[in-house]
Amino acid sequence: MSHPNDRPLTYRDAGVDIKAGESLVERIKPLVQKTQRPECLGNIGGFGGLFELPIDRYRRPVLVSGTDGVGTKLKLAVILDRHDTIGIDLVAMCVNDVLVLGAEPLYFLDYFATGSLSPEHAQSVIAGIASGCETAGAALIGGETAEMPGMYSPGDYDLAGFCVGVVEKDQIIDGSHIRAGDQVLGLASSGLHSNGYSLARAVLERSSATLDQPIGETTLGEALLAPTRIYVRSILALLKAVPIHGIAHITGGGLPGNIPRILPDNCDCRIDATAWPRPEIFQWLQSEGSIDDTEMLRTFNCGIGLVIIVSSDTAAQAHEMLKASGETVYRLGEVQAGGRGIVFD
């Protein structure tokens, strides 16, 4: 039996604003449009994203998929109230993973979840996603915005991304061509990228630092929030000219955790730990957190975001091409006979 003072409840009374979601879709349509490729079919807002596979370009096309998030880096974005670059991180983490197999990223979808939807706030996040997609050459063909009252603290949100790429079957880069004597090149990262932030935040809590204090030519907050570098265009250009034997995206686990993932069982990778300079943000974290070298290397990328393994006779050409593409490149070491491990000198 209803109470005389009862009134009909609405979804908005329960904390979900349908009109805010509809407003967001209209806001992001121009952003999505900038990412479109000729293979895109349909419009944003449908039940599914449509993408015509460019099979005329391939003999035996293989689809490569990847998914990821940005971890607790989101906490820093919320603290700094800076949301326009975290979407770049989301795209980068997915497209760089697809890229290491030699695949061209084709399209991307995102999942944005929050307790109470602010169209302005969400638009800023999705603008970053669209920007990342433009950089990677991937079309943003759809996504999901979930408003879930009670699941998130005010201002908090979560992100997940999903990417699909394509590669010719006989051109998949799986590390099987890696041999002793191959050269190891490292491409500079733009900062922490999107890994190790639980430890970085623990260092912040231990230190007396503020996020607006200077570090190098920027602030601590800006250095920590620097978006993940997207390597797609540089690597796709290199693939057209130089046979690449292996590529490792340096994410969680750092160099020692990711390079062995692409090595044959009979190879080790010997790395000169002095071959590249540690960016200031990593020096600061290590000093303030009293973190030893082993823990640094297995938690953070320490300044190397992508590792390329090529034959010794193409290493110089690869180095020059990557530099011409705008990458900062270091000769890290070489492959030697071993047992699928990594050795630091």
C-alpha cells in the first residue's frame, strides 16, 4: 500500500540523469568525427560500431585486439582536476600493445564509468581519447558511458579501452626471428606512461612534496600526468623499410618484465643500464622513496617506453629512421645466447 506522501520515483531521483548522457553524445560527435577513417560505417550513438575490414590490402589478414586501462593515474587526474590528457593514456596503452605484433590499429572503443555524470567533465576525457586516436590513426567508432550512483566517490571515474588492429599473417612480429647478435634499441618514454602509479603515489604520501613544486622545466604534477607516448606512426613507417625481429612495449614489469616476453627460449638480452639518461621524475621517485635499482626497473619504464630488436646490419638504418620520425633513440645492448632472460651491465 502506498503512503499518502509518496510520489513517483524517477531514474534521476536514483542518481542517473538520462538527459546528461544524451547531452554528452551530442558534445562528442564532432570529436569522434575527426578520428574517422574511410572504412567507418554508420554514426556514433548506435548499438554497435561498424568498420569495413580493408581486405583488399591483405592476402591473409589477421585481426589483433588489445584492451587496457590507465590504473591509479586516474587518481592524479582527479586531484589535479586535469582530465584532457588521461584519454591519450588510455588509447596509447592499447594501440602500443597491438603495435608490437606489427599491426596497424584500425579502431578503438572506450568505456567511461562514473557515479554522477558531468557532460563537461566527460567531454574533456573523451576529447583526450579522440586526440589519442588521431595520433594513432585509429577510428573512435563507439563506446559506453555508465552512470553508477554509489559505485564511485564524487569526482571519481574509471576508464577502459579496446583496440583492434590488422596485420598480414606472414608479417606478424612474434620474436621468432630474434637471434644472438641482434641489436636492441630503446625509444624514450614521455614519463611514467601509465604504470607504477600505486608506488608513485606512495612516494608522494611519504614525501613532503606538493604537486605544484618545480621539477626540471615543469611541475611535479605535470611530470606525473604527462600522457603516454604513442609510437604507432614511427613504427609503421619503420616496418616498411626495415625487418623488425621483436618489439616490446615497456609497461608493468618494466624492462626485465617485458623484454623476455618476446625472446626465444635460447636467447638472453644484455642491456647497458647506463646507455640512456634517467629522466628527472624517475630520479626524484627513487630518491624520495629510497627505492633500489631492481625495484625501479621492474616497476617503472625508467625512461624507455618501447624496445626494438633488429639485426646488426640494419640497426644503424633503423636508428636514423626512428630519429627522423621524431623519436629519441638509444642503443641499449644486444641479444646473446642464453635462457630467455635479461642481463643488466
